[in-house]
Amino acid sequence: MNKTNNRGFFKLILIIAIGILILSALNLNLRDIVNSPAFKDNITYISDLAKNVWEDYLRTPVMFFWNTTFKNVVIVPFAENMRQMISGQGTSTFFSLVPQFNIPMATTTGN
């Protein structure tokens, strides 16, 4: 990991530690909060809401994008490059995997 990733990780640890200290200062027990019926009910509600949003709104467009675009543009070329690397053939460039279009360029005549 580079220094930038390390800083982000340490910031996250620091934020979690500060959060625990604030809960302690407010005399709140994290175990009691997590085990409370209200907390469990809220987690169940959020989970059910997320499942409903996925099933009712997001699943169809996400799966369409995955099956028609993402697999063909990212997954298949990645797998092909990995197969070539394993067999010692080298790799393809990104532009060799992208469909090419021959569009004639307009030419101008100089006066």
C-alpha cells in the first residue's frame, strides 16, 4: 500500500476511536445499543427497504447494463488478457479490444 492509502486507513481508525470515545463520554454502552430491540428492528427495516429498492427499481437496469455492456467491455477482455498472460503470449492493448469504426474524415481544400 502506498502512503495515501495508509493515511486513509489511519484516518478511518482514528474516526472510529473518536466515535467510541464520544459514546463512552455520553455514558452509552455500545453492546446495549446493538442488542436493543429498537436497533434490531431498525436494521431489519433498513435491510427490507434495501431489498425492495433492489428488486423493484435497480435490479432490471443494473442487470441489463451488466449483461449487455460491462461483461463485454470489461470482464471478457480482462479474462482474455489473463489467459494470454498465463500462456505467455503477452497482453492486448485496450484499443485493440475496443470496436473500431472507420469514419472518413472531411477534407478541406486550401485556396
